[in-house]
Amino acid sequence: MPSVLITGSNRGLGLEWSRQYAKASWRVFATCRHPEEADELRQLAETCRTVSLHRLDVTDADQISALANELEHEPIDVLLNNAGVYYEKYAPLEAPLDYQAWTHTFQVNTMAALRMAKTFIGNLALSEKRLVVAISSHMGSIAEIDHPGSYFYRSSKAALNAVMKGLSLELKPLNIGVLLLHPGWVRTRMGGPDAPLLPEESVRGMRKLIDEFTISNTARFFRYNGTEIPW
């Protein structure tokens, strides 16, 4: 049975990832900060024997270490760094920046993905798929910047892309791959009610890219529909 460890599983894309992988009979290690409040995820875990729910704040090194100890001997085919934050609203140039929010954005969107990957290398090495997935964004593509603003989110995702590219060079000799994915504009709490994509469609497309992944594609950056994104 293939297995996946998913961060930020309590809603939106993370919940949909958990649902689809559970339906596909994968072993799902679903994580979130407050499992006691994640009603839909708890219901999924209660009704599907292949899903387990784990407490994890990806900015908390102690919680990451505790989860690693809990899953020490478990093969993990796909480490799915899905957790992310977006704090910004448009503000005029003269408006002050919330540097604390910017720092937290980097902690969640960039630093946590590398910490998770380094922590769970041993689990990935025990598996067949051996893949680290980072949910990035086309907003992290410098080539695709076409309007001002979103400085926190853009910079955190551009940094994530750079970090994952570097990590791929470290992991390739171990035959562990890295895949960067843009889910599209999705109708979630982050994407808002006007987004054209449903989570089901976005995750279905990204799962296809994961299924088709080979080590020759390590560190490449794709949209959910398979088109490649320039850096």
C-alpha cells in the first residue's frame, strides 16, 4: 500500500488530497494544527481505516520531531508539503508592511517544507515512490510577475522554489525526487468564492503528475494541468 504524509489537511486542498488518496486506497498520514477542530478530516479518519490523523504545526520543530518519532519505521512514498498561508490585502505603496506577518509567511511557506523534507528522508528512503512534493504557486515565478503587491506570498513561494531546487540536488543521489506544483486558482478559503477551479479538479490533475513522476523530472515546476511554469 503506497503512503502519503500531508500537511495542512484540515480544509481546502489538504482535505481534498486526503479524500482522494484515501479513495485510491493509499495509507494517509493527515496532519493539521488542531485535529479536535477538524470535523471533516476526523470523519474521514473514522470512516476510512487507511487514514490516520496527527497533530502538526509545521512551524513547531518539536511537533515535527514528535511526528517523526511516531512514524519512524513507516515508509512514506510521497511527502506532500501542502500547508500554506496568505495574509496580504492590497495596500498603497506608502502603507506600512507587517514584517511579523511576512516572517510567519516564510516560516510556513518556505522553511517548513525544507524542515519536513530533511526530517522524513529516512521514511522516504524506505518507500518505492520516494518523492517530496511542494505546493508552490505561479506567483512564485519571477517570470510571471505582472502586477504589484502580494510581496509576502510571492517572495515566500519564490524562495520555496529555490530551496526545493537546491534540495533536489542533495536528494537525487538517494533516488529521492522533488516536484513543485501550482494548484491553480482554486475555490478554497485562500482562493475565495470566485475561483474557477474546484479542489477536486485541481487535486486530480496534480495527482496525475505525481503518478507520472520519474526522477528525470526532479525539481521541475508544473501547473495542475501539466503545463510547465518558467522560473
